[in-house]
Amino acid sequence: MTIKIGLLPIVLAFIFLGLLAAKFARMRGKNPLVWGGLLVAVLVTVTWSRLPMWAETVLYRGEISERAVRAQGRFVSLAEADKVNIKASVGGVNFDVPLTHNFGAYNTQLRGWSGVPLGQIDGKKRLTVGQIKVDAMLPDVSPIGGQSASQLEGLTWGQSLHASIAPGRSWEDYFKYFFEGLQRKPDLPGLPEMLHYYDPTTKADVFMSDDHPTDELVRIRCVDGGLPRNDIPVCIVEAPYRPAIPPGISGPNKAAALYLRYEIPLRYAAQWRTIGQRLRLRLDQMLSTN
């Protein structure tokens, strides 16, 4: 059932393209069923090896269904960005994410952020979202600023980390639908205590802390050739994150473990534990009790 949910948007997109092909075929006096069906068949054949990964992406990362915060407001320069926080709540936990931890919206030419919502600038607006994104420079997991701004302009993916926090996830469905397709490989000394697998479908090395679903499961995926949106090989680390809520705080801030996902360049893979610890400390500093 889970994989069907993840595949649904993809299937609907294929059907829509098939209907368009059928419509154009009819306009040209061709058989619409033949041409529409042929296009769908070609799409399925060409993308077959990628469908499981796409389905998991839609299901677990929520790139299609998650609510995104669109920038609408005024320009904020790098010099004044330290005073601006992106106020958001995810999984019942409030975060004040410094604007300097948002690399995606940073304009390297203007050296600042365009269209920052006024509600964020005056500190009065907090949105409830499906996920919160945090960027940082490696290896210290630091915000952009000063010298790192110059580094970012030329080393966007090679020297940076891209993380997201979302409500906690269950690994039951992953093991039920995807795990059986993995191939066991010899464990690597550089990643101790991690079980090594290879996913022939997505062409990725997969490292997991356990061979069965647990609340503390950690999964690392290192994709051959990098992700589609960059040319740098990266590893994707997925692990639980339990915010260090101050004692005595109750209410919505007291939540179960959140789902933490962060992307790091392949050359930093052996340092994933240290980077993860630094990232959690950085996230804890962003916690807000109001």
C-alpha cells in the first residue's frame, strides 16, 4: 500500500502525458489509443529503474506534497541577516532558524536574500510546516558569513551540508517494500558498525545500523555520480533527532523524535557521526519555547 501511495503522483503524471499524446494523435488523424499507450510504455521502460527511488522520494521526503514557504518581502543583506530568523514549527517543535542557514535563497551577486517575508523580519510570524530546511558550511556546520560567503559562491555543494527536519517516520514500510531488493556487501572500515548493502535499482551504496526497523535506525545512502541536481557525489544520512527541550517545558514543544535528513559530500562520509553531532547541537540552539 505504501509504495502505491508513493507511485500515485508518478502514475498520474504518466497517464496525463499519455492523454496529451492521444489528443495530438487524434488531431493528426492517428489512432489515439496506440500513440497514447506507446508514449506511456516508453516512459515506463525508460524510467523503470528509477521508479522505486522516486516513489520513496515522494513518500518520505515529501517534495511533491510538503508545504513550502515562498519568499515574499524585502531584501536582507548579509550584514543584517544575523538579526533575522525563519520562525517555523514542525512536528510540534518550534525552531527559529537564522537566515544565514538558508543557502538556497542566498543571492551570490547581491550578497543577500531577496523577498524575505516581513513577518520573519519583525519576528511575529511562525508557520507550521511539513519540514524545515537548514544549510551549513562544512566541516564546522556553521552559517554563511564573511569568508564562508565567498566559499559558497564557488563551492555550493562541495563544502556545504543540506539538512531537513520533519515529523518522525517509521521504517516498517521501507523494510517491507524496499529492503529485500538490496544486496549484502562487505562492511567498510571507514563506516564501523554500519551494515553495507548495494541497491542495484538506484545504484547506491546503502549503510544501515540495523537489518530491521528500529526507532534508532540510521541509514546512509551514497549515490553513484551524485544526485541529479549536482555533479558532486553525496551521501544522504537519515537518523532520528530528539530536540534537547529545556526541562520544565511542556505542551507542543514536547514531541517524539523528529526525522533528520542531511546531505554531505562523499568525501565527508566517514565523518558522518561527528557532523551529525554538530548538526544536532546547532539545531538545539535554534529551539524556541514560544
